[in-house]
Amino acid sequence: MTYGIDVGTSQREIDLRRARDDGAEFVIVKAGGFNTGELYVAPFYQAQIEGAMAAGLPRGHYWLVGGVLGPESQADYFVQHLHGFDASHDVLALDNERLDRNGTFWNQGDAVRFLARVQALTGIAWNRLWHYAGASDYRGHTPWGAVADLGVRFWWAAYGDGPTGHRPDHIPDLQGSIPTAHVHQFSSNSNCAGFALDGNHTDLSVADLFATPAVAGVAAMAASPLRGAGIPRTSTEDDGVPGLNYWKRYQVVASRFGYTGPIDGDPGRNTHRGFARFLNALDLPGQAKTNTDIDGIPGRVFNERLQLLAQKNGYAGPIDGRPGAETFKGVARYLNRAV
């Protein structure tokens, strides 16, 4: 059993060496967010990260979701302001909750967009990306399958009777909302280093939590931060004819959603499965999900979602599941900006 803490401005004076000596085996530090009503870097973030490093504590950095800008832009801001980040060991977490002046909660589509962007920018292993939410939000905003498919770990908050020690007083009641609670924030009153703070429990070891896995796969992927770097702009944005660079960029997006094959411009079923996961994660109210994420065969619903992606990037034609040159121009416009 592993015990850890998460800290922010309220713990500005915490001595993380003392926290280590009191039993904390890891610390997740607030990097910033939106709960003040504007994007900001937490004022004690750098000092607390440096304190964790001095104490020899494995560390993570978390970002509180906000109602301003889109998921990708918030991910960019988060990554740009990371301090002391070690891509081979640190955890990066999305704190998905309504808090203070932030009234926003992200569904899985927005969460996936944020997490995928962070992964693409940092090259972090997917299992060291965490998604935090309260029990009622997890249960009330299903599904979370697209997050699970990436190999992201779920950080579950439920306090029971608010235990003050280092162990939870109950087992998380998932009710089928997520496959498992990898980390359980079990109290906001856990006593450590003279503070009553957020206590976290996990059955995973510190090595499991903070190491890059040695095996490949959707749940254990550590893509290079340069994956996709150097691919020339695709001219499909101009002529509507998919070519080598179009398909390479398409594969890079697929790789952010579980595709682990080569970026060779020759897409097959595994490429289409990954890209379909991306399309299914887009927030398209009322639009059916494609099963191409299962069989890897693009069909009508896949193509309709592809056209809706193109529509967000200048395509003005019908959503009829029959993509042509104008659809591909719109998709290429997205690919030239996203990769």
C-alpha cells in the first residue's frame, strides 16, 4: 500500500522533507489552473516542486480545468509552465472538477483532447498521465472508455467519513463508471507534516506509479516527444488529394490515441482504429460513435465524423458520409495545425 499527498497554495509552508518522514511516498503539486477566474501558475508551484526534489520525493504536476480556452490551448499553457519536469518519471495530472470560480467540468471528449495534447508535447508515458475527478462526477458523466483506452490512470476522490490517518475508510464504489480507481484521494484531512491535507492511497508501488513501462501497448506507451516532428506540410489542404504527408500526419494523430505502429504514410486498420478513437472523442452532440475504433474499417459514421472535423476547419459541404476533395482539404487543414 502506498500513501501520497497533493499540495497547493493552502500548503505553502509545508516541509516536504518532514512529509516524507511522516510517511508520504509521493507528492502531486498544483501547477496552475482556472479556479481564480483566469489562467494562472500556482504561486508556490516552483518552490513546492523544488521542495519535492530536495526531499527526494517522486512528484507530479496537476492542472485544474478551466472554462476559458479549449483543451488543447490549456494543455499548451500547462506544458509551457512546467517546472522541474522529468519526462521519464514525473506524473502529469488533469484535475477535472468545479472549484471556486471555475464552473466547468469536462466530459471525456475534452479530457482526452487535453491529455492527448499533453502527451504529444511531452512524450510522457500514458500511464503517468492521471485524470482526477470526484466520485459523483465519474459516476454522473459516463462514459470514460476513451480515457481508459489511452492507458491514462484514474484518480478517484471520495472521502467517506474523512479519515485523518494515512488509510482510507472505504473501498471506492465505482458502480461501473471506470474500470478501476488507480489512486484514491480518500480524505482532505489526512495528517502529514503538521497539515490536514489531501491524502491518497494506491495499491500500486511507487516504482509502478513513477516509472516508464518497459513494454509497448496502448496502456504502456511512451511515444517520443519528437514523434511527427519534421513531417512536411501536407498539400492536401490545397488540392484535396490525400498523399504521403497527409497520411503520415493522420498516423501521428492516431498515435496519440493508441496506434503504436510506424509513421510511414501507409495507413492500415490499426491506424484507422487510432484515428477513430480521436474522432469518437470529439464533442459532437447527437452524432453517433463510429465502430471503426474496433474493426479498423472506415464506414459511413466514421466518414460523417471526419466531415464534421473538416467542418470545424473550413469545410462547408454536406455531412453525408461521402468524403471528397473538399472534406480532405478541411481535414488536412486540421492536420497541418495539430501535428
